[in-house]
Amino acid sequence: MRKNIRLLALFNFFTDFHLYSAILIIYFAQVTGSYALGMSLFSVAMVSWHFL
């Protein structure tokens, strides 16, 4: 039982671990010209993605 709980925790960690997030924020900041606007755009994209 403990092994399954540990495996579930690892699975949840790695499925929610988004390495591309930092790169996308920098990309959106370059496209929009502002880190605040890039972060806002990224936030809207992530929120809408989770509701699909």
C-alpha cells in the first residue's frame, strides 16, 4: 500500500511538472514586449487549458 501511495505521488508530481513554463513566459514576454503582459497571457492560457 505504501508503495502505491509513493508511486501515485511521483506520478502526480511529474504530470504537473511543466519545464516548458519558464520558456513560454520568456517567449510571451518577447512577443508582447512586457513581462507583466506575458505573464498575464500565460496565466489565461494555463487557466483555459485546465478547463478543457
